[in-house]
Amino acid sequence: MRRREWKARGAVSLTALFAAVSLAATTATWEMNGYQDFLRGRLNGLSLTRDGRLVLGPKLDTVFNSEQPEIWSVAQTPDGTLYLGTGHRGRLYRVEPSGKSALLWTADQPEIFAVAVDPKGVVYAATSPDGKVYRIENGTATEYFAPGARYIWALAFARDGTLYVGTGDQGKVFRVTSAGRGEVYYETGQAHITCLVLDREGRLLAGSEPNGILYRITGPNKAFVLYDANLPEIRAIVPGADGTIYAAALGGSVARRAGATPASVVPGGAGAVTAAPVSITVTDMQGGLNPNPKPEAAKPAGSTPQAPPIVPPAVVDYSGVERSALYKINPDNTVETLWSSKEENIYDLAVSSGGSIVFVTDAQGRIYRLDRDRRATLVAQGSEGEATRLLESSKGLLTATGNVGKILRLNGGAGATGWFESPVHDSGTVARWGRLSWRGDVKGVVFKTRAGNSARPDATWSDWSPPITDPEHSVVASPNARYIQWRAEFSGASGNTPALDSVTIAYLPQNTPPNVRSVSVTTQAPGTAKPSTPAAGTAASASYSITVTESGEGAPAAGTPSQTLSRGAGQQIQISWQADDPDGDRLMYSLYFRGEDEREWKLLRANMNENTYLLDADVFADGRYFFRVVASDRPANPANLAREAELVSAPVLIDNTPPVVTAGPPRRSGTAIEIDVDAEDRGSVLRRCEFSVDAGPWSPVEAADGVTDSARERFNIRIDHLPPGEHLIAIRVYDIANNAGLTKVVVR
């Protein structure tokens, strides 16, 4: 598809990357320096040289405005007359070299994707989505050929007047010798023929999609694959006078057209796909482009009925992969990649007499020149959407645009004025701006800035600041904000030739406080403490996490109202936490504790670098305790700008005392023995009771009220069918900290 929604356009310079990770409350800098940095901005009336300098460049003048959404196709006659096919109202225009223009014909289909002129100067136009070729002469259009295909993407005339028609969605090339007389010349097995052109020997060159194959077709059903690109679509082909062939290919995303009827299965062996993407290609006698039409605008009442417009595709974007490439196929069939991009798509190209290659891209209608050493110059950038077509004329280089269908001409000399707008810089948080500084020959250049707290400039941003021209008075006047942008306005008056090499803005980001993510309190045997782990980089979904382990028992779920720790013999308490800092600052910690019935926090340890603290369990008496971790970014920030954050644990119950268990005298009840047991714990609630007969297995008993859930409980033990003799009944009761109280009863 011609238009794609690309994400994260532009490369990030090392300087900008370092600034993004700078420590908080420390002065950072954002510098734009060199070709790749400036390529991320917008420019008008300027050129970006191969050495990475912004200079005044040629202007793009409007030759013709179709007032239509798109110009899909352009054909030129030897006298310089242009024929333009547009969308989404299917209009064909004629533009004379003098600039005089006229609407030549309106089709009954919404799109004219291909236009060509025969050797006698008669114009032909192909309509879609009901693919037909029309001959337009003296203002009258007659149907010339109907291939029975849904789309016609490409038209090309041979010197003998034979017309070749490239179609989709079955990827066939038709050979048409006269009105209504045509046959399949070659069937590619691809979904679409995206562009057609004749080489210097009169052989037909064809590009395809979705497997990006460049064919040389020498006869009916006879072809040779010149190149099988690793990108899905050959977009444009230009044969050179020396036998060299230049081709542009697109890739980096998969676009599927809603409502189209692609072939269910594309034959062709390896690389065949199901429900292939549908491409839209603009073609003339030199090459082709793939448009992605927009929905048709409403027509006035009484206009000619037309077929529904082609619906824009749903796009799946695979960021970070190659999106476009320019290839050189040498006469010996060897292939070189001259240029490639992960951010832009080539839509058309031309080869100048001096050997340099000019091509246009979808990035704001950019025009590039690639010299013999393969270094690119950004010659100009339009203010329209994307550039769709490119062709040379006697009056200069012409380009067609989409979004607003215009023909623009590139003037030869440099203009008198121009401007450059930087991309938006994200400082990560609200920042205080410092000085703007620059390098280059900047006489005649003024700078302005604006700032805001939305990622894209909108009505909430500040106005452009007053001009900055003096390096001694260059403090940025824009308000403190998270995002900033600068603009350079060039003037070449009085013979000035300004050039800009780099721009730097210093700023002080607001220091962001750290985050304490979790606190964990556990008991363990001496000598088993785990090594400390870094506090930063670990996040938890809950505001705190308490993990408690007990001998022989599983840990309660995190986030319960309180947890219980038992001291045991020689046990230790380990307090650990996880914390991080959004600015990447180094942190230090202080640890406090407080009993439930206490008012003030007691410091356990201050200024710790570790995120684990170990202490003996017996330093705490029975009771409920809270632990507080305070994290500070003071090691990385001045004292007056340092920030703190804290997290208090859930209550932790420390219980070192076992329950007191008292058994009443046994009594007979028929053939059974019953014993009443009272148990009480001062530190926590009771959890379970069990008994054993004559050192046998333990049998559980629930509280007399049905649930063992309080610090004082009564249990009734009933033992049936004891054999004659003396028996030892052992009874033990556990509290929630797993402390056990025991007693015994002798039954005779």
C-alpha cells in the first residue's frame, strides 16, 4: 500500500539518548548534530547536505492544484504536456507547459491509477476498482480494453504502439494490439503487477507484489527474474541508457485492504501467501507507485454515479525492519543496494544525465539526491503530504503529491528564506530550560522555542518565544515543561549564505522521587541469609508484599492484614525490600520499626546501600510490629533537590510464647473416655489441637464451638473403646506462630 502508518519515525542520536538517561537534578543537554539528527525534523526552503548541514535550498513552486485528494498517475508528452489521473473522483486533467489546465474527462470509477501516452500523443487512462482502459481523444473517452481484472496498476507503450497492461489481483500482464484485442502476455503467479516499463532494447520490465520480484519479459509466457527482493513490493523501475536498471522496493509492514477481493491463494511455490495484500500503483511510461486511497468525498447532487471508493487498509507494523530500498541491477545482472531506510518509503525515482539519482519519499514529500558515492542529500521537503510521482521536464524536476493533489516544480537555485523545526524532545519530566547554543555560519538565522506538557504540539503549548540571535542572551524563555521544540528561520538577504551545523539546549529536569515497591519480612535459621540483591529494577503489582515462612508450613498469601513470625531456637529475622528510581538515580535506605502500641519510629539502621537487613529474632518481645523503609536519591542529587519515598509493611506479629494448655480429669461416657482441655495464648490466636494415645498417631480436634479461631479455646477430646489398662494421652495445642503447648493425662 502507498500509505502506511509508521511509528517512531527517525533515529535517536547518541546525545539525545544520553540526555534521556541523565541523572535527575543534574544539568542535561539535548543536542541535534549531523545528518541523521536533522533528518528527524521538518524543513521548508532548506536543504540538508550530505555533510549534515542545514543550508538554504531550492523552493517548491505549485504548478497545478487539482483540488482533489490525490494525484495517482502522471504521463508526459514530448512537448511537456502533462496528463494527471486523480482520486477519489476519477478525474483526468491536462496541464500544458504554459500552466494552463483543463479537466479532460471524469470516469465512472473513483480511481485512475495509471495514465500513458502512445507514440502518436493520444492519452490512455485505466480505472479501478472495475479495471478498464479508456482512450481519450478530442475530449471523448471510449473503452479500449477490459482485461476482466479488478485493478489496473500500470500501463506502458512499446515503440510500435503495443500497449502493456499490468493488473491485479491475479498478477497478469496483458498485451493489447488494438481496441478490444488483447491477450495474457505473462502470468506471474503474484497478486499484482505494480509497475511496467520498457528497457532500451524494448524488453518489458515488470515489478510485482507481494514477493517483490523484478521480471524481464521477452515474449509470451517467457520471462527472467532479474531480482527477488527481500521486500514485498517493487514500487518503481527506471532503465538507464547504459543497460543499468534502477528499482525501488517497499517493505516493513503488511497491509490488507478491507473490502478488496484478493486471490485466495497466490500460486508460485515458495513465498506464496494466502489473501495477499493489495497494492495500488501509479504508473506511466517510466515507472509506478502504489497509492492508498482515502474514502471518496461527497459529490454534488446530479454528479455521475461512481463505484464505491477503495477503503484504506488495516495496517500491521513491524517496527525496526527495513521499509524501503533502492537497488541497482547492473548489465551483468549483479545487484547493489544503493540506499535503504527503516523510516521512509521511496515512491518514485529518476536518473539525471550526470549519473545522480533523485527519488521522492512519503516522509512529508521529501526529495533526495543520491550521488555516485552513494551519499544522500535532502534537496527539499514539501509542505503537502507525501510525494507520489517524480518526473523530469524541460522546466525542471516535477513531483506530484498526495493528500492534496498538486504538481510542484523544484527551482534550480537556492531561495532567499527557509525554516527548520526540530522534532519534539522529551526531557522525561518537567524541566527548567537553560541556554540554547549553536554552531555554524548563522548570520541571518534566528531561533525560537516553544514548550508544553503534551507529547505533540497543540493549543496547550506555549507560543513561539521571541527570537534568539545573540549567544550571550540565549536563555530559553519558554515555560518549564516536559517537552520542548526549537525552530530556526533562515534569511539569505544581502548575500548571506547561512549554514547550521548543530543546536544544543541545556536543561535541568525535575527530580522524580524513588519508588519503594515491596517489603518482605521472613525468619530463617542462622547462616542461611540470602545475599543482598539490587533494589532497582524490580516492580510489584501490590503496594507491599509480606512473605512469612515457618518450619513445616507454607507462607501466607501476600497482602494479608497481618503476618506472624516465630522466634524458634536461634532464629533470625530478615527484612528486605525492592525499590527503584524513575531517573535511574542511586539510592540509599533507612530502616525503622514501631510496635503497635508505640507512637514513634525507632531507627534500626540509616544510610544503607543494601536492600536487606538481618537481626536476631529475640530482640523483639511478643507483639505486633510495623517496619518502614525510607529510600532517598540523595547520593545522586544536591541535598536541596533530593527526594524521598517510603513504604510501611503490613503488621507483623512476633509470637515467641507457646499456649498454656490445661486438661481436666478424664470421665467415662459409656464405653468412651472424655477429656476437657482449655488452652490460652497471650501473643496470638490458636490454630489447632491434636492428641495422641500411647505415643500413637496424632488425631486433630476442633474447638468446642466448632472453629479454632481465638486466643482462648476449649476442646473436648473423646476416645472410644480404650482397651483395659493404663494409657497415656498426650495433648498439644499450636498458636498461629507454630508455638506448641503440651500437657498429658493418664487414664487407668
